[in-house]
Amino acid sequence: MKVKIALLAMLALFIGGSGLATAQLEENSVHFSVLGGYIFPTNKSLLDNGPAILGGLGYNFDRNWGVELLGTFAPSLDNDGPAHTHRGRLWKRGNQGNADVSMARLSAVYHIDTSSNFVPYLSLGVGGQWIKRDAYADYNSIAAAAALGFKYFFNDTVALRVEASDTYGFRRRDYNTTDPVTRGRLHAPVLAAGLTFQFGGAPKIGDEDKDGVNDNLDKCPGTPSGYTVDANGCPVTVTINLLINFDFNKAIVKPEYYTEVQKLAEYLNSHPLSKTVVEGHTDGRGNDGYNLKLSQKRADAVRDSLVDQFNIDPSRVESIGYGKSRPIADNATEAGRAENRRVVGVISGQDTGK
């Protein structure tokens, strides 16, 4: 009784070791399984149904594919069949002793869905069968095996495992009995359930900025909390080009261009958790320092218009002048220079992905 209590306590410790939400099958992990089950030999094997124990050792190359060596042992199955003579003894119809059945399979395992704690799987493989009988000649054969089941991970170490398998021996052996159609081939379905223990696996990779992209894949570490990000962990941005013309050497937004600023304001109002950076750009003519200052003044003017004319919270708007450092067209042509003289609102934040 004390032994049972100790085993249950150890199991509870394993199961309670970590949260269910993060318990999953891991790549590069080793699995050891212990199961109890029931074997259902077909009639031509001359064996009755009976209990079986199973043990297996496996390795997962990734989160879907793995390989496993699993053994099954069913001891002392009733061995009933027709009357016959074996080892110089006449065995009458009825109880003719027992038989021990051993089976092993080496299988490729495919885990169908590894996105949660519940992991269904399918396995196919080859192996062997060995039957040691009291009343018939022993039987050994190469066999094919298939299994369908699932694992339910309580935590990163322990999973419930349930499976239905079938093992089919290729060898057909005739026995000298009063029933000439009796054959010794073993066809043995097994239903089993038990525990799988997972060891090793890929190292846990963190997500320091909590944006949903692991640090090893995050190309934009340190993203502010709550921002919508893409697959690289970089904030999702929306760009709005503002068609605003400034007078020569001036940085004043004329009232006729308020409708352009309004486009940016309306987007910010419809996405209240987002922020914007107003970028000012110039064409390639003139001094670098002069262009940088002028582009900053024009970006500031649009920012002030957003705040003063459209009541956008100042904390949501930043302005940066880039001068002529970021052209988008050819500065050798008038049309290209006109494209480069631009003001852009670049929006990012928690709800820009909507």
C-alpha cells in the first residue's frame, strides 16, 4: 500500500511540474513509454485474448517526425485448439497449456498535430513475433506493424498515451492437428494505455519583448508592449503619403492642404492605440545640412497641424526630418525631384494590423 501511495505521489509531482498551456511535444527529444494493454490474437493463432505490457523508446527528429522501438509481452495466454500430438504427447481438444507472446516493432512515427497538449499520431513499421507454446511448436516471424493513437501532455515531461495497434506475422506455419486448416500465423491487435516520459528537446527560446516572436527569429528586439508585429517581430506599419506643397524655403502648411493632414488624423482617430512618425524629405539639390533642417521644420509643421487643427494627442505624434538622405525617385529629373519632396506619415502600434 505504501508503495502505491509513493508511486501516485511521484506521478502527481511530475504532472504538476509545469503549466498545461506550455506542455507540448518537443523536437530533438527522447521518449520512454510504459503501457498496459490487452491483446486480441486471431483464432488461427490458437490463442485466447489476454493482458499485455508494452515498453518503448523513441526519438523525435522534429515536432512531427520521430522513430520508436516498442516491445510487447503477453504472458501465459490460454492455448486452446484441436487435438494433436506434440513432443510425443497427445494433446486433447480443450485446454492445451499456455503460450507466451513477444513482439517488437521499429516504427516511423508521424505526429499529426503538435500545436497543443493533445497530439494524435500514426506509426508504421516492421518487427518480429515470437511465441513459445506448451502444446505446439514455437513460432517466430517477421511482422508488419501499424498504430494509431494520441499523447496528451500534462507538462513538458509526462504525457498520457493511448493507442490501438496491429501486428501481422508474415510466416504461416502448419500444425499437425486433426483440423488441417489450422495455421500458426499471428495476427494480433493490441489496445493499450499508459504514460510517456519526454526528456531533452530543443532548448527553450524566450520572447523578451513579449511580441509573440521568439528571440532567435525577432529582427526587431525591444518592440514596445502591445504593438502589432509581423513574422520577423517588427512593428506593422501603415504609410500615408501627404500631398502637401510648401512655398520655397518655407515650412508652413497652408489651409488648402489641411485635407491631406486630415487623412492622417482620421486614421489615427480610427486606430486609437496607434502612433505616427511624420517624416519630412527633400530632393537632392542644395546643401545637406540646409535640407536636413528644412525637412525637419516641414515635418514639425505637419505635426503641429495634427495637434492644433485636429486635436491629436501630442504624445502620439513624432516628427523627423531626413533631408535628402532617403530619395524614392531619380533626382536628375524634375518629376523625380518632385516625388522626393514629400511628407509621409508612418503609423505603427497595437491596432494597426486591423
